[in-house]
Amino acid sequence: MAAKKKLAADVKELNLQPFMCLMVVLIPMLLLSAEFAKIAIIDLKLPEARGSQTQKTVKKRKQEEENKLLLTAIITDSVLTLGAKGGFLPSLFYKEFHKYIAKDDGTETIVPFDPSSEEKPKHPKTGRPLDIYERYDILLYACDQEFQNIKKVLYTNYGEMLTDAQNKPVEEVSVGDSVYALSNPRRLIVVKDPSEFSLKSMSVYDELRNRLMNVKERFKEADDGDDIIIAAENEVLYDKIIQIMDAARLADFPNISIAKLRG
């Protein structure tokens, strides 16, 4: 019994004070050396027209594009095509003729134009080659796709092409028919005497003007309703482009741009 009491007396309580002192010093050092992630909030307002686009911006731009006509007249050496809203009207195939007025005696002559021929047209009476500055007009007559038969339509005595109520060119009329003369605005005519009208070759410039007036009426609310682009091949003569521009102006398309067709 005495031995047990002696052993118990030798056992002493642990002194935790040095350990606590170590922790008091170590913990602040660890905290000072630690790295913390910082969170920053940046208030950004991106431009609508570029960069990252919101759904609202994309929708707005799509609506703006849908309200544009993008009217384009494409002219080659034998075909004229009118396009708008991503679609195209049936192409106008044509045969080209040049009208000359002789400088010496005023004789008029109309000759077919052949772009592959280098021979100059000749005076119908004397056989003299006609110069380029004697060329008075370039005539384009609508024809079939085989470039054989020229289309015929009725014209008034004032040179106005006749159309029906659906704005289609008219080839024949009867007494009492209602037709329209190609003017701006269109002029209503009630036929009294069919012999007052003449059946002539249909001018591509007249039919182009007719189609442009239809487009103008149908898309009058378009943002670019006064604009038209004329895209031409390099081989297209400048005089033809000028007459197409005149047809566009007569159809109330004053804003005209010239473009070049890529080869």
C-alpha cells in the first residue's frame, strides 16, 4: 500500500503552458502568410452594335434588315434582272439595237448590235462607216430565252406602253376594255377605238419602269424605299446604264448606286 501511494505522489500534472505559448505565436504567423482570393464586381455596359450582343439587340437588327428592300437591277450584255428582298423577278432577255443619225444628211438607221464584231455599221445610202458619236440611242427589245422572237405590246400615240389592271403588258384590246398607260401615276384609258394603239416591240426600259413602279407600290414602307443599286458587267455600255437610271428615276427611285458585277 505504501508503494502505491509513493508512485501516485511521483506522478505530476502536465504543464500545457509552453504549448499554448507556441500556438499563440504560430497561428498569427500562419494567418499572415496565407493568401485569400479576392472577389471584385465590375459593372460593364457593352455597346449594342458590336462585341457581345444580347438577344434584344440581335432581334432589333433582324427587324431593321427585314424592313429593307435592297432593290438591285442586274444588267449583262443580254439579260436584265430585278431583285429585292432576297428574291428575283423573271429575267428580261433582250436583243440590242443601235440607232444612228448620219451627221452629213441626217439619215436614221437602226442596226443589230454584235459585241463580237469589230466592223462599224454603214450608212444605208452611201455605205460610209458610221462613227461612234453618230450613235443616237441604244434600244433594248425584250425577247424569248432563245433570243429569236421579239415580244410585241401595244403603245399609245404618245409612246406609252399599255398595261392591264394587274400591270401586265397588253398585246391586244377590244372596245370597252380598261387599260393603263405607263405614266406616273398610271393613266386609265377606256378603249373606244383599238386602232388608236400601235403594236410595237416591247422596250426593256419600259418594262423595267413598269416593274419598278410595282415594287414601289408594294414596298412603300421600306426604310430604303427610294434606293436602287444598278450592278453591271464590264462589257455593258455606259449609255445603257444611263437609260436604266432614267427608268429608275421615272419610277420614283432617286437614290441610285452603281456597282460592278464580279467576274
